[in-house]
Amino acid sequence: MIIVLKPETTKKQFEHVLERIRALGLKPMVSKGTERTIIGVIGPEDALRVQPLEAIPGVEKVMPVLKPYKLVGREFQAHDSVVDVKGVKIGGKAVVVMAGPCSVEDPKMLVDIGKQVKAGGAQMLRGGAFKPRTSPYSFQGMGEAGLKLLHQVSRDTGLPVVTELLDVRDLPLFEKYVDMIQIGARNMQNFELLKEVGLTQKPVLLKRGFSATISEFLLAAEYILSEGNFNVVLCERGIRTFETMTRFTLDLNAIPVIKRLSHLPIIVDPSHSSGVWDYVAPMARAAIAAGADGLIVEVHNNPEVARCDGPQSLKPKKFAALMKDVGKIARVLGRTL
Ligand code: PEP
Ligand code: MN
């Protein structure tokens, strides 16, 4: 249910509406637009049917939300959300690119790659310290030591860092060392994990599960917002189809569809979706052309020896060249890089 307040509603009336919602055992979530204040009502809404909220002074109308997701929807907030990651704004006019290795491997490689992606034009550093590997015998990441390295390189380069959280027990470490928490494709429907990151105010990068519909993807984001964390950026990273020439199939449709349905920013991962470095640049360019708010790209200075995802990693020079093209496409669309 969404409650639209009258433009002239006073602060006292507004507080009274919130009180009434809470008294019914429901949770109010407020969206303040330039002209109107909207209150999203979370919880079992049956109570609202017998309590006519329209009668409360200051309330203009009460509308049912027909879509299953509420807070992530455009009905709740018409304007685009901009998520601020330590000064880097995602979802605004500027396209934002996050780049770095699949996994943090050792201090020197991370320092070198950090400098190289920054020189190429990246605004954020990526790198996994906890890796969700398909096989238990593959490199699982450096863990806490990896987080500390990311934190150090982030301080040295000035690039905010995004890295994946696999286990709620590591959340305190992420609060300390990380600027943006990534929830990976394999955990998109780990609802307990979503609720826990929802209880923080850390920006979250939520990647689409490779078998998830767009509706399921938005409902996963809804879990985070419903706990109070609105700093969510979505990431399309390819879905499973019958095609085997690429690792996954990048669903470019998801960009305009999500732009229509939701106010949350959406970025694209052309690395995991294609699985082949040679396809990364064309798909990255296509994503920006289709309206994505940014990219997350795997870059490695020696992909041959990478401990994870070498075949899909761009070398720094190729990454810098891609950034030039991305800048040109962004400008055609009235955006910047
Ligand atoms: C990653 O970004 O390192 C990763 C594992 O991505 P995904 O969850 O999309 O597979
Ligand atoms: Mn990877």
C-alpha cells in the first residue's frame, strides 16, 4: 500500500500518519520527492482495509501496489535513485566503472592493478577476497587478509572498493574494510544474507542470479530495502540459456525493463556474462548504449597466471581503450564518464 500525502501536509500531520501506521503493526517507509511525500506501508495490509487512512488529515490518497515489489518500484519513488559510494555517485548523469581482478591474489598484483585501472579511468576497485567457487578444490580467496589488502590499495589509490560477502559472520569485517558489499549471483536469493545487509547502511551491489527472472531479482532487492537500506545498485551479469559459446547470456533487455520498473541504478558485468575477454568490450559498449549506469569489469595484468577467471580478464591496456569508447558512447547519450 502506498499513501500519498497532500502537498500542504504539515509536519505534525505527517508524524500522526506515521504513528497510525505503526499502531496498526505496520512499518512506514518514507520517500520524499520534490513535490510529494509518499509513504510505503510494509507488513500485512489487512488492517488498512478496515482503518480508512484517507480520513486522516494530510492524506490525499491510499493506493494498493499491484506489483509484488513495493519499495524498489517506480510507484514508490518516481525519480532515479543515486547511490553514493564514498563520493562516487552511481545512478546519476555519470557512468561509473568498477574494475580489478576476479580475486585478490597477492599484495603486489593488487597494488599494480589498482594503479592501472585508476590510470585507465575506473572510479572503483573490484576484487574478491571470499570467492564462491563451483569446486571446493578451487582457490577460495585470501579471506580477511584479502579484505585488508583491498582496504590498503583503496586508501592508496583513492578508489572505493567493492567485494563479495558470502557469510553473514564476516559482516563486521566488511563494515570495517569495504565501501560497497557485493552479493553475488549465487547468493541473490540467500534471504538471510539480504536481510542482514539490509540492516546496515553500506551500499550493496546485488548481482542477478543466473536463473532468476527480473521479478525475482527485484524482489531480492526488496528484501534489502525493506530492512531500511536503500543504497542498492543492481547488476545484470548474464543468465543461463541453451547457448554454450559464451559462459552465460547477457540479458540486455533487463536494462530498459528494470529502468521502467525500478528507480534503482543498474550496472552490467560483461566479464562473467561472456566468459571470454575478447567479447567483453563489445558487450560493455552495448550495455552503456542500452542505458546501464555503469560497468563492473575484470582486469588482470597477467591473465595467464590469474588464480580465477583469467580467460575473461582484460589486460590494463585493453581496459583503458574500452574506457575511451565507453566515454564516447556516454557522451552521445548526454552522460559523462
Ligand atoms: C564476481 O563478480 O567475482 C562473481 C563471482 O560474480 P557472479 O556472482 O556474478 O558470478
Ligand atoms: Mn570472476
